[in-house]
Amino acid sequence: MPGGFALDPGPCPCGGGEYSRCCGPFHRGERRAETAEQLMRSRYSAFAKREVDYLRRTHGQPAPRRALLQACRQTTWLGLTIHAVDGGGGDDLEGTVRFEARHQQGVLVETSLFQRRGGSLAGEWLYIRALELND
Ligand SMILES: [Zn+2]
């Protein structure tokens, strides 16, 4: 059984409550993110929980597994705050989420772009990339 998720009673790294009911179901493949914000939160939690496979399957151009695992190990995440959401809802094909993710070495502030796979409402949400200030 990968990860032993059911035995993890702690709080969700994203701050949304108990992990087993918050982002856990996404990582276990039981639920699919319905909004860009849900995907963003679940990806943050996946970084904190080192759920590398989830990170790869929710990324438009996934990095190699080993590189991702190494990146996860190098950072201790401390908390997440969502600052703004634009689009990314049930009827959208695209959306952005601006957030602040705190870690031991500082703070990552990013506006992430999300799109649905295949440009279709039936496609699941994917992380595409961080937007630059002039995007
Ligand atoms: Zn969560």
C-alpha cells in the first residue's frame, strides 16, 4: 500500500483541516480537484508530504521523479496562504492562484497558472507554470 495514508491522522499541510479528509483523498486518487485552488492546495500538501507521484500527475510537464523527490527533501514547508484566485472554477478552462508558501528558509510568493488537460471541461486541472510579473 503506497504511503499508508489512512494511518496519517495529522493536520493537512495546506491548513484545511485533517489531512485524511482534506488533501489526502486527492493524493490517494479518490478525488479529483474540482478547482484550480483545490489543485494548488493539494500540490502544496503533496510537496510537504513528498507525494511525488501526485506532483507528477498534476503537472503539465512533470520533472523527473528523482529530481522532485530531492526538491521535496530539501525544503521544510511551514504553511500556506492563498491571496487571490482568478478563474479556475468548475466552468473554467484556466485559472490563476496567487499564494504565499512559507518554508524554513523564507517565503515563496507565486502566481501559478492552471489549465485543464486537453483544453476541455472534462480534463483534470494541471499546474502549468509560475507567471512572471509581466505575463
Ligand atoms: Zn489540504
